[in-house]
Amino acid sequence: MKDVVAGIDIGGTNTVFGLVEKTGSIIAEDRLMTTDYPEINNYVSALVAAINRLIETKSGIKLAGIGIGAPNANYHRGTIELAPNLAWKGIVPIAEYIRKEIDVPIAITNDAKAAAMGEMIFGGAKEMKNFIVFTLGTGLGSGIVINGRVLYGHTGFAGELGHTIIVPGGRDCGCGRQGCFETYGSASGLVRTVLNLLSEMKEESTLRDIPPSQLTSKKIADAAAKNDPVALEAMDYTAEMLAFGIANAVGFSSPEAVFLFGGLAQAGEVLFGPVREYVDQMVMPIFKGTVKILPSGIPESNAAVLGAAALAWNELK
Ligand SMILES: [Zn+2]
């Protein structure tokens, strides 16, 4: 019998899960709609049944553990706590609920920490002991690895670098405060920057033809690749703000590398180039030239399942 783990990524809309070997190969995968199950008990039953179905499709395998990535997940307690984008309110002891039906070790954390674990076990950080993964999507998450271990902190919620304030009194943030790193450095931060620049700049731009609600980081990156002046200015400003956040983080934990992952990171060199330059300008002299700024070593489409699976494999070590 070959051991596999189940990697589960719980999102506000979809739950994606797969069976993953120790090498990182996904041997079976499926999904269900999170929104179909407003009652947590029904959700757990459906999820467990779906995982069991996946296991039955394969012969010669044994489920050794389960890893879960979920919003506001608390590694210490095995809970999902006060997640704004999920229907389950309050503190949900999801690891305990699943363990009642499948008796294997279960670990849970948020998606950014799972991404860091994925990078360490299966991705570009296999040989690294100190690195940070920033997930640049609608929000800005971070997973911090120090001395080969993901940082959870006293509460289990350590690593909220997206909500460190980089502009006092700056943009309104979903957390109820102002000027958070996330409001500038995420994919949605880039869109906000473009909307500001379109009213400030006189230059022609193809971005003026796109309704504001349909602007995405992808469209902005595409425009920047064609030398659109507004898109280039927005990329440069976003790179500078990302570098602020990264330089602060470098002072905190001196990572060997910073991995940028998620929608905005797909922009590629038009973003990475200026981020590298700004980071080198902004870090303290002792850190100059010490930090690599890298794209994730894990394909975007598999990252959520592999990150959650890596969490499970790490527990089994
Ligand atoms: Zn915030």
C-alpha cells in the first residue's frame, strides 16, 4: 500500500481537493461548491464522501493524513475562525469534525501559509530554511518560514504582512483600517492605482476603454507589456509599494528569497524587474544583494492542493 495525503483548499466559492503522493504528484482531484453547504455538518459529510470516492477510484493506496488550506484557519486549534467569506459563522472546529469520520492526522492553516509549505516541500524553496511567500490576489497574504518552520505565532495567525501599514492614513482596507500593504500591493491594489492614475494622467491609454468594474491585473499587465503609459506607471508604483513591504519584511526575518505568487505575480518581468531594483534600494545596507525575488516554483493551477498536501506531509515527517 502506498501512502497518499488529501490536500484540501477551502475557498469562499469552491473547495478543491486531491490525493497527493510524497513526490508531489496529484493522482486524483475533484471539487465541490462550498456555497452549496451553508450548514457545516452537511459540508463535512459531502467532503468526506467525495474524498472516499476518490480513494476508491485508486487501488493500492492508503490515506495517511489530511492538510487543509482555508481562510482564517488556526493551525494551533484546527479551527476556521470568523471567516468573512464563508457561510459558517463563529469558530468552526473543522479538523475535529472531519476526524470523527476519517481518523487520520489533520492539519489546517490559511492559504498563504499553505503556499509557503508547498514552496518548501514541492517548489522553489526545497533547499531553503528562511523565505517568505507573498500571495498577490484580491488580498495580499504571506507565509513566513524561519529556520525551516512556518511561523504561526501566539495566536496561530502570524504572517499578516498584508495588513502592516505602509501609508499612514492611506487607502481604506477591508480590515477596517487604512494604508495596509494589501491595498497597494495586491492585484486589486493595482486596479485601484490604475483608476487613480486614469484621472490624474492625460496620456492616451487603452485602459480608458475598459469599464472600471472589468479592469483586472491581467489586463493591466498586458497593457504594460505593450508600453501603455498608464499601465507602466501603475506597475512601477505597485512595484515600489511591494518593495516597501518586502524591505520591511527583510528587516524582520532576513529571508534568503521572497516568492511572489498569485494573479499579480503572473505579470512577470514587467513587475519583477522593478521590484528587484526597488528592494535593493530600500533594504538596509547589510541586506543589499542578500535576497532573491522569485516567482513561485509551483504551477498556479496546482498550488492550492499541493500547498495543503505539503502541510499534511510535513506533519507526517
Ligand atoms: Zn488591512
